[in-house]
Amino acid sequence: MEITKEQYNEILKKQDAGEILLYIDTAGFRKFFTEVDNKKVRELIGESLSMESLTIKLIMFALEPLSLITTSIASIFLFKWFSILIIPDIILLWGFLKGQASIGKQKIFFPISLLVIGMIIAIIYQEYGIWFKIFVVGLPAIYFSSKLLYYLSARFGFSLIHRNYKFFKLFYEKPEGAMIPMIWSKKLK
């Protein structure tokens, strides 16, 4: 059953009044934004998602790997032979953080705080050299980039939900063939 424009407006009104909460599958939206066929989506919803798609792709295919590679390279110069033990730990940490990044409410304050702390440490302990600075900024950057990916996927998704009825009706409840819904609501009162 397709949701009507009136039902859509009612859902948004109820959400604004605090009667219901809208939830989205952030991992599903991350996948959507990375695999989107912009021409087809423009036909379906009447607007382009090329900026959202490009942003998510840049984080996923540039920022995340760059922070991981840079931190690993910095560990080689900083820890020499001990990097043989440290690099696998960095990769395991990245895998764990990547897995946790899409879970729960998408907040970005803690990852930003860790990144700022890394930058402050890099500034305070300048005598340890450039590789130390890159390493202490790179470690939190790995977490920040993973969390930013899902945070922006959620922000872009919610923004589209609130401004585009056609987008909302594509994903509300359980689309045909989907294992889980990408947008669903829960009554609060």
C-alpha cells in the first residue's frame, strides 16, 4: 500500500509534535547514496542527489582509506619494526569502529572531540616530530571519518524525508524485496 501525500504530511506533523519518532537505516542510506543512479533518482523524486552522493563517496573512498593509510605509514616511521604489531591493531580498530559507526543515534560530537584532542596533543608535543603528529591525529581521524560517513548519511536522509514526499514514499515502511525497512516510525504517546 502506497503512502498518500496527506499521510506523509500527518507523519511529519506528528513527528514535529513529538508523538512519533522517525527512524532510518543509516547503513541502508549510506549504501543508497554510494550506489545511487542520479539520473534515475531525479526521475523518481524530482531532484538531484549528486552532491549528497559525491560527499558520501568522498568520505568512503578517499577520507576513510586516506586516514587509515596515513596512520599506518606514520606508525612505520614512528615505531619502526614495532609497527609490524601496531598496523594490524590499527586495521582491527578501524574494522571495529567501522562496524560500530552505523549503530545508534548518529552523533558527531565525540569523534570531533577526539580529533581535536589529537590535534592538541600534536601541537603540545611538537618535539616528537611529524610522524608522531600524523599518528596522534590520524588515529582519531579513522574514527571520525567512519562516524562522519554515517552521520551525513543520516542527515541527508532526514533532510530528504522532510522536504521530498516522493523520496519518503520510496522508503517508508518496508519496500518490496527489502529485508528491513529503511524508514519507519514508532509511536511515543
